[in-house]
Amino acid sequence: MYVLYQFLSLVQLLIIARVILSWVASPVSRNPVVQLIRQVTDPILEPIRSILPRTGMFDLSPMVALFAIYALQSIIAGTMSR
């Protein structure tokens, strides 16, 4: 369970990095780090984007994903403390 908890923490960091990069990096950036972060986070964010209604230029999918990961981590922490 500890490994899963840490993996989810890493995914959280990558999603936060993706949000920050969306403010500063070009959407067509060929930077390998930017591409890696997008490749890792797209499978998580794209399904959420397809469910959420359009909100103009604001993408709320990272916030929903972070909330879901936080909820999973809380469940995992609860089972680890037993």
C-alpha cells in the first residue's frame, strides 16, 4: 500500500507540473520534459475532460484529478493505519 501511496504522490506532482507548464510552455513544445509530463498525465486527464462540461479557457480536469487522487490517498492511509 505504501508504494501505491507514493506513486499517487508522484502523479500529483506531475499534474501540478503540467498545470504550471500550461502557463509557460507552448502547447506544441518539443521539449522532452514537457512531452514526458504530457504523456504521463494525458491518460489521467483526458477521460476527465471528456466528462466535464466546457468552461471556456479554464481546464478543471487537473483539479478533479488531484481531488480524486487525494481521496484515494486518504483511503489508503486509513487502511495502512489499521
